[in-house]
Amino acid sequence: VRLDPNDAALHFNLAVLLDVIQDAGHRDYGNALLHAKEAVRLDPRNSSYRNWLIRVYGRFGDTESMAAVLEKELEFRTEPSDVYDLRSRISEVRGNHQDTIENVNRLIELGVTQFWVYVRRANAYRHLGEAAKARIDLMQAEELLANALRRDSTNPEGVSWKYIDVARQYRKLGELEKSLACYGKAEQLTPNNLYIYEERASIKNGEGLYQEALVDANKAVELAPRRPWSRKRRAKANFHLGNYDEALADIVKVVEWNPADLTNLTWVPPAQVAACPNEQFQTGLLQLADKAIELNAKASRAYATRGWILVALGHEERALADLGSAFDRISKANEVGELSLSQTCYELGNLCGELAHREDVIPYLVRMTELQPKQPIVWYRCALAQLGASQADAYKTTCRGMVEAFRDTATTAEGYWTAWTCLLGPESVEDYSPLVQMAEQAVKAEPESDQYLKTLGSVLYRAGRFDEAVQRLTEADDLIEDSDATSMSSPAYTWYFLAIAHHKLGHHDEAKQWLDKATTWTEKVLAEHEAGTNSLPWNRRLTLKLLHDEAEGMIGG
């Protein structure tokens, strides 16, 4: 590349190498991104270059850049099947799952019935909560693979990878037996594919089958002794089996091999480390976090990661000091490439989230919105913390900034987070119509989502449209199933808004019933949190308090 900087193929090959070199964990995603972008700039019509650029953007969740690359490729495609393929990929990346299904259906109408068509549509159905349709498509994909093997068994590796793709979709669908069966078929075809054992170990770790996970992780390590990801899965299995020395030994190795990958330190979640009865493991992990700071030239990411561990272990003041050190060292000019900045903000965001209940962390949360203006979660954390600290004007300023950031470009998820953030407190914006539109778009994308319906109903309440609010909130309540403290959202949110919406309509008995129901739930889960039988994150506790206080103040005893 230095000899011929205008050779697109050289930039592409270097991007591939930087992305995939893994024996000792020496991946360099930041420079992989730079060279992939240069390859596409030099040869914009080359789809292989574009696909690799999309892959690297995907490494750090930059969905908008991924979609932009695909949209650019539309300029070079005229065949209807190519156009619908690209449109389905764009909508998939942006989370517009109904559009994905419609574009895939057009592909099938055109006679495109390849394996990936059904897998892509299954993924969209899964996101829309239509599990039965997703299963049908995955079964169709499996049938296509079986037919392909009967016709031609000379490419077992290619078919094996497709079985792995189906296994991953079944796993996301919660169909773990079918997922494991597909991994088994892949294993029969390619018994030395380490990804089979690595991913199966991850499933078994997640299911608490730690001894079985250890067997698969050991096989993965045998196939690639210096691959960090296999070691991390083995460390997790050993940790849960009480083999703390063995777990720590694997973490020590992966930190030595690739200190820049700070997930090495949090692969076993810090909260689980805090609950570990082995003080030697906790001390050893903190020592590794200290070492990682030095090995990463005191990078802000490393301080943020150590701070996350310190919070879990109960050292909040030391964690706050690490947060300050992290922000002192961050500088866009000093970060190498877009990915490095994204990684840094990810680690900072984790620590900010753990400390967001503290008023003295709010300035850091504001700074995060400046560093990552296109990440809705940083706006949400900042706004909620301000609201909890009774900083009403600051909360409104943050809400206005968030609406401006996502008004014209919001994906389904971004629209949901923007609407939800801005309805947590009253009178956050002067005009609620953009927020109503965002919430409506989310419901259109996933009409069976109680979370999206709850958000739409709540923002309609804030907009003064009380009858519509009650209708949508009632629909959301009808979809709520057996929720507990570990659910993604609290059903009490819906009930509090139903209470105050009915109150505005003069339905005082209904308002009191919904308030009582929400209050009973809130008191129950907060008591469980205090007793240690269930853990509620700070944002759940704060949101319940804010909505309870608003409803109680309005309706009274």
C-alpha cells in the first residue's frame, strides 16, 4: 500500500487481514475501516469491497453507515432482483422489518428462492414477534440445504456455514434445541470448524450447562490454542463451575495476547464477579484491569473498564475517579479511526450508566451526547438522570437536542428511544407531533410490541390526546404477559399512564384502579430489590419513582 496507495485491491486485502487476523487476537478494526473505505473510494462499483466495508462498520454497530454504503450501491444496480435484494438489506440494517419482508416477497415473486432469502425473511419475522412464520422460513432454509447436499456433496464446508447461519437464527428465536441440532449437522460436515464449538459453548453457558459448555470450549481451544474468544468462553464455564484459578488463567492469557480488547476483562459480567465467593479471583481481575491501563497507554477506554469493575465491587468513589480520568484523556483528534472512538464511547457509556444515579455524573452524561449524538441511549441516560435530579430545564434542553438529532433520520429503535425519553417528564417539548410520528412508526414496524404501543399511548397522553392515549395503552396492556423484575420493561409504566390518562378524562374510578395496580407492582419489585432477591437497574427504579410521584400527585390517595 505504501508503494502503490492508489491500488484498491491492496487496500481491500489489507482491510481483510486487519479484520480477520485472530490467532493472537491481533485484529485492528480501526485501520481495517480506513483501508476498506479507501478501497471503495478507489473502486466504488466493486461489490466485494462494499460488502467488506459494511462488515467492518457492523463491527461497531454503525447501522447508518452500513445503510449508506448499500444505498450507494443501488446506483449501480438495475436488475429488479438486485434492487429488491439491496432494498431488503437496507431495511434490515435500519430495523424496518416490515419493509424487509415486503422486499423479500418481491424477490420470491421474481423466482429468487435461495437459502438466504428465507433466512433474511425469518429474521424480520422474528423481530416483528411472528415466531411461527420465522420457524416456517427457517425450516424451508433447512430443506434447501438438505436438497443441496443430496444433489452435490462436494462442498460440505459451504453447506456447513449455512447450517451455522440457521443455527444462529434459531438461537435468536429462542429455539435452542433446533439451534443445537443445526450446529450438530454442521459438525458432521466440518468437524474441525471451531466456530461450531465456540458458539455452542456460548449457548450452553447461557443455559447454565457449564460442564457441557466446558467440553465444547476445550475443543475450540484445541483447534485454535491462541484464539481469545475460545479462551473467554472456557473462562466463563470454569468460573461458573467454581474453577476460579483456571478461569483467571485464561483471562490472564487473553489480556496478554490482546490488551486492546477490553471485553476480556468483562466477559464474566462484573456483577457476577462481585457475587463470586473467591476474593482471589476478584483481586486478580482488578490487577489485570490495572495492567490493561498500562498496556493501553492509559487510554480512556481502559480507565472506563476498570471503573465498571470497581462499581460492581462496591468501590464507587474509585470508579468515579476512573470516570474523570477517562474523560480527561478522551480526544477525538487522538483516537485512531472512527471505530476506536466508538469503542471508547461504548466503555464510557457502560460506566456512565452504572454511575448515572449520581448527580455529579450528569456533566459526563451531557458530554456523552456531544461525543455520540447519533446514539439514542446516551441521550436517554442523560435526560433521565437530569429528571431524577430535578433539573427540569436541563432535561428539556436534552429532549430538544435529541429530537433535533433524530427528527429526520430516526430508525425504528431510534424513534422509540427518542419518544420514550421525551415523555418521561411533562412538557419536555413544545410540539409533540414529531414524537407521535416516531412512536407511530415504531408501532407500524412492530404492531405486536407492547413496548412500542405503551410508548405511543404515553406520548399521546403528553400531547393531550387522552382518548387515543387510553386506547393505545389498553392495547399495550392486553399484550403484557407474565412480566417480572427481569423483563425488558415494567408493566407498571403502562398502568401509571393509564391512571393519569383516565384521570384527565374524568374517569376517576378507573384512574384509582390503575394507580393502585401500578403502585402495588412498584412496591413489590422495589422490596425485592432491597431484599436482594431481584435486581432492578437504576433507570428502572428511577422511572418507577418518577411516574408514581406524578400519578400520585395528580390522583391522590
